[in-house]
Amino acid sequence: MKYILIFVLILTTQALDAQVKVSFVANDGLKVTADLYERNKDKPYILLFHQAGYSRGEYRETASKFLKFGYNCLAVDLRSGGEVNYIQNHTALTAVQKGLETDYLSAKKDIRAAIEWVKNRSEKPMILVGSSFSASLCLLVAQEYEKIKAVIVFSPGEYFGKEINVQEEIINLNVPIFAASSSREKPYIDTILSHIPQANKTIFAPKKGGEHGSKALWTNNANNQEYWLALTMFFSKIR
């Protein structure tokens, strides 16, 4: 009943502006920018990471909805990105100014920095949310930390060429996973998660259509309510 109510609240909640902009430093000295959506410091945290060419603005509409599940949120600018929803990726700009690498795999440093920042703020287990290339990075990085409670990924894939095979690298990942995609992408999601035990994974795609990445949750996606319902059911399992 509680999660049915949350689903209804999600559908009726208007997007909120970020409460506060924060920053922290990756292990190569890069300043990482993020938006902190914090309702209650005693609540655990969800870390939100964007897709290629984007910024923390990918979650401008949806972060406030994630709060309804009983978590605080941190939407992070990764060093590989650009602008979306009128929000510029400051981490990517700084990385270019400093002459640092801005490829997909280098963004793992920023994800780790975000995890460490949240670890210093809260002792509670956290959830990672990734979109497209950052979805794959979340699956990889989650194996490094005991504090990761679950991983939510939108359109993960083999985005790293011959450098890393994600399907093989995550064979020992042992946390609940929610993976969503468009209907066209679903066969690829099934493949990349094929080594994950069935009990540990929830895979969702609409029968037709859908969107790539966490844009699936945006209200301008015709299937967004289907995604939110599936996500609500996932949260009910890991509560």
C-alpha cells in the first residue's frame, strides 16, 4: 500500500530546483560538481549519474521524484559530458581546462569521488543510478564498495570498446539490480546481465517504444508511467 501511494505521489509531484550545489575532488585533483537534493540527513542517498553528452541536469525533473522513495539524492556532473535542460556540465568544463582525460572510463574517478563524499556524510548504504555509459560504470564500480545497496541502470551497454567487457567484469556483482531500456535495447540488456542470477535482477522495457537512458522517466516520454511503476515495485523489494 505504501508503494502504491508513492507511485501516485510520483505522478503528481512537480519538479523541484536543486536545493544546493556542492563539489568534491576526484583522486586526480579534478573538482566534481553536483546538485544535492536533501530532505532529511538521516535518510540514505541515491547517487544519480548522466548519459553521454549530458550533465546533472538530466535529473532536474526526476530527482524530486526519487526523493519520494525515502532517499536523499546527489546528481553528479561527470567529466565526460555537456549540457542538458539548460544546465552546463561544470566538471567536464574543468576537466578540459585542466587538460585531463574526459573519456568514459575516466569518469569512474568521479563516481568513486561521489561515493566517498556520501560515505563521509552518511553511514547508510546507498544506491547508484546510471544512464547509458554511466550505467555501465555504475555496474563496474558497485563491486568495489560494500556500502552499495542496489544499482539502477538505464540502457547499460558495452560502451568501452576492447578496453573492458562489462558482461564479464560484473560476473561477481552481488546486489539487486534494476535495469531498464527501450524495447529495442532489451536484448542487449539481457545479454549484458546474463551472468547475474535471476533473483538479483529486474529487467524492464515497454512492449513498444521507450527511451534510451534515464530520459525514460521524463514526462515527455509516453511510456514514463510504466517505467516509474516498475521502479516503484523494485523499491518495494529492496526496502
